[in-house]
Amino acid sequence: MQYNLWYWPGIQGRGEFVRLALEAAGIEYCDCARERGAWALVEDMARYTQRPPFAPPYLELGGFVIAQTTNILLYLGERHDLAPSRLADRLWLHQLQLTIADMVTEVHAVHHPISSGAYYEEQKAEAMRAAEQFRRDRMPKFLDHFETAAKANQGEWLIDHRWTHADTALFQMVEGLRYMFPQRMAAIEHDYPELLKIHGQVKTLPGIAAYLASDRRLPFNEDGIFRHYPELDGA
């Protein structure tokens, strides 16, 4: 079965967390808005008058949609064996995904601390203050938590000896932070050896390696969530 994945074309964004899990597992999907354009996404969302998605990303299957990144990954984990069988382990991974989503929200708020509807240039001074606090306090707090999670179980991955959707999500988080804050990450990432080990292992998964080498993996840019503004970075 092929899934229809809907997310804004031209950026990685929150949709990338879903793409990485699909690509790593070799699950067939259509990246619909990249093929048909942003207006097709707007039109598709308008079709759903009952239980509609609030915003992309969402996954279409069997006549209904699953929205919200963590919700999609929860479904894929159970349907395609991308998560462990024990309920406690599945809920723990879901908990990590929700924490990753919290960090993604804070990342976006760095360059848009006042309003997501206003341009970065209109809130640049406030963004510089937000970035300083995020680099100093929030980045280490989140990364400390993920490092602790990476040490919580025996084995090479977050859970035992196999990758899960949470491993691919942590890979994307490290990639995004390295792009957005190269100086800060260079200064502190050595404090997170287990997290970086997972990052390196995800990168070499056959499906991920092929995806990263393809034109399907769009580069980070200043329209997405992780944006590199040099004035917001610092060690």
C-alpha cells in the first residue's frame, strides 16, 4: 500500500521526521505536494470537513487521514514494526517523540519569538535575545535528556538492537541543530556521545543513506524550521 504524504513543498520542516521513518523502512509513499504543488495541498486539506487535519504533515490512507508528526509516527511504528512490541516501550518512545516536538516548537520560536506570521527581520532584536537563551539554557536541557534516553537501555539503539522512528527523529534533530547553530553545536556536542552514536548509525542505514544521496532530501533553508542566521549563533 502506498501512502500519500502531504506537506509543504520546498522545505524539510516537520514532514521530514515522517519522511525519514518511511525512507528508513522502505515504505512506499507519494510526497504529494512536491509533485503537485502547494495549491494542491491547500485544496486537499479543504476536502476534509469532518475530522480535518489542523495543518500538514498528514498521511492519507484508506479514506482517512492521520495528522500531527508524533501521531503519524505512532501509527507507523505499530503498523510497520518500527517500534517495540511492549506497550511500556512504545509509550516511552512516544514520550520521546513528544519531547522532540516540544524542542522543534522552541527552535522555531527562536527566529520567530513574537509572531510566526511576521518576517524574521521584523523581530530580529527579539530573536537575538531568544537565541542567546535557547543556546545557553534550553539546548543543553533537551540534549541532556536525549543523551540520558540513549543510555537508558542496553544495545546499540534507543531500544535494544534495532532502530525505531525515535532514532530517526533524533538524527534529524542533530542535523537541524548543526545547521542552525554550527558554532554552538561544535562547542557542546562532544558532551553527547550516545546521541551522536545513534545519529551516526541512522546515517548509515541503507534506506537513509540512499535518501540522503538523492534529490528527495532537500537542503535546509531559511524558510524551514531550522534556519541559519549567523547573528543568532555563538559558542
